[in-house]
Amino acid sequence: MRIPPGVTPAGFQSALEAFAKVVGKDWVFTSDEDVDLYRDAFSPLVGEPDERFASAAVAPQSTEEVQAIVRIANQYRIPIYPISTGKNLGYGGSAPAYSGSVVVDLKRMNRILEVDEKNASVLVEPGVSYFDLYHHLRERGSKLWIDCPDPGWGSVVGNAIDRGGGYTMASYRNHFDSHCGMEVVLPNGELLRTGMGALPGSKTWQQYKSGCGPWVDGIFSQANYGIVTKMGFWMMPEPEAYLRATIRVPRYKDLIPLVDILNKLENMRIVTGFPDIATPLLGYPPTGQVQVFLEGNAGYPMSDHHKALLAKADQGYSPELEAYGIANDIPYWECWVSFYGPFEVIDAQWQATQRHFKAIDGAKFKVIERMAMPVDLSKIEDYHEPEFGVPSLRAFSIGARSPFNPSPSKGHMWFSPIIPRTGEAIFEANRVFSEAAKELGMPLFSSFSMPCCFWERSFIFILATPVTTDPETNRRYVAGFRKLIEVGARHGWGEYRTAPVFQKAVMDAYSFNDHALHRLHETLKDALDPNGILAAGRYDIWPRHLRKKAR
Amino acid sequence: MNVLHKVFTLLATLIAALGGAQAADAPDGARVFAKWCAPCHAPGITHPGTHALMAKYSGVKGGDITEWTDVPPDYVKTMVRRGISVMPHFRKTEISDRELDALAGYVTRHRVK
């Protein structure tokens, strides 16, 4: 049996016995075989000295049990690390940030406590996955949509508090922003409700986010100041209809006005669905449609001459390539826009959208889909499911073996810097990161890379770094990933989210005024968790007794 | 259409699994499969597990593991607890040992011994 660092075997045994009294002995896991199931399946550190391991796991099924576990952890000074569904793959999975922690596995807390059809909101526990919530709503004939990331087995709560994103309207696809009200077990075991939930008998916990006074919800995301045991979310009412269309523009520099116009239209809620930008001339499909393109072998066809021009292009550009595209009606950029709403509204929004994009000389327009909702589920696989509020695991085709990927990976690490939502930033990020990746020998680019439009006002320039079965290659990629963090920071770009192995490097880059933000994080940690039992090291926030060692 | 029909059958099983009473005393392997495996292993190339196995065993056997005849239950259990490629391992709070037994029995029900 593994023992948490700084804990005596006898103390640990007493804590485990106390945990078992709370949850039952069947829900305390201590054998190596069981505890190994809490390793990060996508860890690039497998078999390395700094791979994160749990010492044990305990699986409560109620808030009261979580409170009892936290109190026991304080009594015996046991480091604990909560996970929701444990499927944060690419960002750390189910492994603790501090090796030797006892994982508090919240998967059994899987109740959907409320569905409010009129308010379009839900209240859920952390073990509820997107699949669970989707099926629950459909079985009950609900007219509410979920907004989910690509992997549908993730936790609705966990994804939100790790600040993940999805693919519907801007007001729902930022999952933390779309939450309304939390219940949190604090590091001393005390129970807190945020927003209107702090008012006993409140009738608006899922209707008004901030309550009165300081709004503290943010400190429970990407942090270690409490265990979230309930969380409310605003849901998207099922739209009457859906329209998807493309705007194709011919020239390299057209990307700049293309993004500017798109931003204005989305910020005005004229374009309401997930926007995406592809580049047919460079052979890059829209980010949200990658699987659909690959499975259908529906990539953009290229002549040999086209391929030769592309191979000679410098970071996706050459005058010859641009001229070839214009002569052969192959657009440099293809913006995918979509609209949710009544037909008369979405038709008008599409008309207005075309009028705005006509400012780009040579812009061409095409309607791809125009259909009534709900979507026909027998045809859902023709689409990127999450854009219709339908969860799936289809995105794993990117790493799995297939005819287009004969050498499957063992996982991936997401490098996820936030860059400005401009065409200029896309060009600069391609230049900076492709040069860095080439220098570091990292296979991150083909000809050009396009960002994701998860956020309303910024792009995620997301790059998947493969995890392999070769330790030496993984070491090189981990070192390269750290360099990319530094390179990004020098250009004013920081990651929005990262795995524990990179959390120190990422947070070090947020260094304004001699790391004032990090010092505040530590001040909060000392105040809220003086014994330092909860999720030590998460996002590089260490309790006082481990700080020197961590640094 | 057979593929589509099978997907719908799995979906119906999944809905039944989620909506029905908890089978505390007798886990149903088909339900466990529908909940935990079908999103990747239902028939068709839109399911990454099936697509991966189609590519891996091209010309030898199909990608639908529920149709395989040549793997023992322990093989299924090992895959679930250890994972392979981008398929992660599954914890016991997700698939209990008893559910895993039922799942392995279901997946290997066509096994030729």
C-alpha cells in the first residue's frame, strides 16, 4: 500500500478506517490494482519518477459524506484530491496534482437534482456526465439542450470548474460562465452555497448568479479552495430551426477582415452558433468538423500542382499559391457560421451576415444546411454532434487508429494558449509556434493551423501534442511543451488550462507585478486551508508546508 | 441499414439502462456495454473504437467487438482495466467488478470455444 508523504502508516491506516466508516469499506480503494486506476491514462510521464500517483481513493455519494471525508483529512493531515468523472484527459485525467494524495472520487454523486424547464436551468452533482444529462433530458421530453465539449463522458460540473467549453451559442459554450450557483464543501468541512443559494429559502439560486456582496464562485475553478458538490447551469432552449452557411474569400489577407466582421456579427448576436474557419487552399477543415471530414474522406481535393505549391509556401503563403487558388476558385479561407432560431429570424440573420461580409471583395456565400429542429437523430452522424447539443466520443478518432492515422497515439497533451480573436493573431501564432515546433522537433503543424472559436472574445490556438509509448520521445515533448509555454508568454499569450505537469510553468508566466496573482492565491490558500489538505499543487497553489519543496 | 438499426438498438438499450431500476443484484452486460462502451464501440466508423479495430484487423475480422468469436472474457476485462491507445482504463466507480463480469460475458457471447 502507498502512504501519502508526511503521514505515518498508523495515521494513514486510522484515516482509511475512518473513511470506510463514512462511505463503507467497498468504496475505499487501497490495493495497487485499484489505485492504479487513478493514474492519468494520457500521462506523458508514465513510468517516470514524477508521474503522479494516488495513495488511495474514497468514493462518497453525498455532500455529507464529502464533509466527513474532509474533516477526517484535517484530523489526520491526509492530502486529498477531488475528481468528478475523472475524464479530464489531455489535462491531467484522474491523477492528483500532488503524488500520494487520496483521490476523492465523486463519480457516485451522479444525481440530476433539478430540471427547471421554465427557467431553462439544471442543478447537478459532479458525477453527472454530459451523456447522463442528455439522456435524462431526452427521456423526460425536455426541450432543453446541453452544451458539451467533444468528449461527452466528462462531468458537467468538472468541465465547468476546469473552465472547459462547447459548441453552441456563445452564452452557453463557456461552461463556467454559464453556471449559476454552487454548493461547496470548504477545506474545513463547512458547507457553503454561493449566489442566491446563500439566502435560506431562496427561490432564485439558478436564476441570479451573483447574489449580493463579493461574488466568489471564480475561486473554486482551477483551484483548491473547496469541493464543489452541486452546481447550477443555464441551458439553451431547443431552437425551432437551424441554418449553417459558409463565406468563402479568395486572398490570404482576407482573413483579417473576415475575423473582424465575424466578431462584430457574433458580438451583436447576429451569428448565433459556433463559428469556425477553414482554409481549403491549405487543406485544413473547420476545427469542429475535423472528424466528419476525415471519416468521410471529404478533405479538400488537391491537384499535384496544388500540393507542390503548398509544399513550397512559407507558413501557408506564397503569391503563386494565392494566384492558383484564385484561378481555380479555391478559397484561401472559408468561414462557417450557424444560426439557431425561428426560420424567419435565422433567414434574416443570414441575409444580414452576407451583407456585412460583402465588404470583402470576391466573397462567396453558400447555405450548407437549413432545417427544422429537433435534429433527426438518425442523421446526427452527418454533423458535428455537439453543435446540436448531442454528446459523443467521436473526437477520439483523431488519436485512435484509422486509415488516416495508421500510428495511433497513447493520448495527447493539449497546448492551449489564448490569442486575440483577430486574423493578425492567427498569422502571428502560426509563425511563432510553427518555428518553435520545428526547432523543438515537435509534430504540431502540417501547413497551417487554425484556432478554435470557443470563446466570444478570444481564440484558443490549440495544438495537440501526442503522448507516445516511447519514454524518450515523451520526455522530449514534455520539455518542448514547456518551451512553447515560454515562447507563448514572450508574445503575450498564456494558456487557459493545462495538466498538473505543466501547471507551474503556465502559472509562472502569469507574473505581473512580481507574481502578485500567485501570491494572492497562496494568501487565500493559507486562509481557507491552513492544514493544506485539499488538492495541493493544483494550478501551482501549494499549502504553506509544501511551498518550499515545490519551489 | 443494419448498422443503423444496431446503433438504434444500442441507444434503446442505453435509455432503458438509464431509465430503469438499478440492477443491483444482476448487472446486465448489454446495459453496461450500452452505457460505457457503445459511444466508441457501436458499429460504424463514426465510433472511434470500432474504426480503430476495423483498421487494425482489416481482412481478418470486423471492428464490432460484440461480434468477435476469438477473445476470452479476461481479454475484455484487461482492456477495460488497463486501456489501450487513446482508450483509457475504467475505474471501479464507473464499472464495478460485477458489472465488468457481466460486460465481458456480453461482449464474448459469440465466442467459439
